[in-house]
Amino acid sequence: MSIRLGILGAGTIGEVHAAGIAAAGHTVAAIADVDSSKAIALAEKYADTLATKSVESLLADPSIDAVVVAVPNRWHKDLAIAAMRRSEEH
């Protein structure tokens, strides 16, 4: 079974996670980053489509099964909590 994952953060750690997701046979469904050029570049490399989104739209997307939080520590807590709350809604 392939899992569709969204990635929050398109920096170095986001790319490590994207590579791992792809290597495991799962799908990078969407990527969100404050730097849209980084999100686009990572999506071109790993995503099933050029699926870049805002954080809000990625978290609201019911087609995404799980979310990887790959952002700097100062933003990690709030995004992790938002991702956990999304799982309660879906």
C-alpha cells in the first residue's frame, strides 16, 4: 500500500525525507515551504505532480495520508501540532 505524504519544509531535511519516501515506494503528494522556488524544485524532483501548496492547503487536503514536518526547530512545534490536529479532522 502506497502512502501519500505531504512535506512541510523544502530545505535539506525536507529533501532527505522526500528521498526516503520515494525510495520506500510511497508518494510525495505535496510540498509546502515559505520559499516557493525551493518547494517547486523539490516537487519537480520527487512529487507525483508539481504539487506545491501553502501550509494551510496541504494540511486541509484529505488526499494526503500523513505529514512530515521538516522545518527549523523554531517553527516545528506549531506545525507539528497543526498536523496532529488535522489527523483528528480526517
